[in-house]
Amino acid sequence: MEHLTAVFPVLFGNHNYEPGDELPVYDTGSVREWINNGTAIWEEDNVTEKCTVKARMAAAMPGITGDAYPSAGTGQDLVGKLPSRKTRGAQTEPSKGRRKSSA
């Protein structure tokens, strides 16, 4: 069975239909205009299959050894995300903000 599916957001009958929602078909004038404007399309029930997207990491895992420039020494070069400050022995930086006066 065919149904009318919104391609763009549609406000009809005090209801906002999002893309992918099924639109009402009782008003033939509105249906004709939606199809002519490309706002809605007729779809079969078995055509709407969802496509899933699999996420991939954007950077290498932390702690993987590799070559870095400038080098920190043998066995200390890491590729990818930085380990925590505590793990890599980094010193904390002093606050750069202005101190409040007590007066």
C-alpha cells in the first residue's frame, strides 16, 4: 500500500510533520500541491529500509608507540591521543587569571 511521505517539514492542520513522517491524504488539494512542489512523495511500504552507519575512531588509541617529531627519546614517543597529565608526568601550569583583591 502506498502512503504519502514528507520530504521537507510540513505544517498542516496545526501539526508539524517532519521529513519521513506520513502525511494525511484527506485534503486532495494539499496533496496535489505537496507532490507538485516536491514537498512529499508517494512511497511503498516495503521501500523504506533504514540504513545504519557504523562509527569509526577519528584518531589512534592513546599510548600506541610510534615515531614522533621532535622525539622525546627511545620508547617515549606516542602516537594518537595524549595520555592523562598524571600518567605522562606533566607539571601543572599556574593560573593565568587575575587574583581578586581583598579590599
